[in-house]
Amino acid sequence: MAVGKSQIRPMPNLATWIRQKDAKSFRTIFAKHPDTKVWNARTRNVPLDEMDGLLLSGGSDISPEFLRQDIPDPSVLDKQIDSERDR
């Protein structure tokens, strides 16, 4: 089913976790959407019950403590793991 322009709803509150090194790029992108308020959980508390959307950006591997699988070779995991982001 195709979505027409009249069916597109704004997302005034968007929850995410943007890494510091990516913040500049995302600011440029969201500057084009001034009606969207980006709540970055890395820098502030996010009231999830008030969010209209969730942006999952790229990043490091998931912390092993959150994986529900065996890790046969832990040496292949990213060294820049961010446990707080995964939490």
C-alpha cells in the first residue's frame, strides 16, 4: 500500500542515542526538520511515553552482557563497545 502525502504524520518527539562523533552530521539532517524535537538519550533523560518515533543509528557491536547467544571468539567484537547505550 503506497503512503500518500496526506497520510504522512509528523514525529514531533524522536528518541535516539547519537554518538558524540556523529552529532554534527545529525544536526545538519535535523536542521531541515525544525518541527521534530530530537531527544538524545546520551545527553539527557528521554520520557519514552512521550516519544512518537525511535531512531536506531549505527554504532559499535552490542555489549556481550546483552547478547543472548554464545560468543565463540570474543576477539572479533568491536573494541568501542558502549554498554550504557545498549542499556
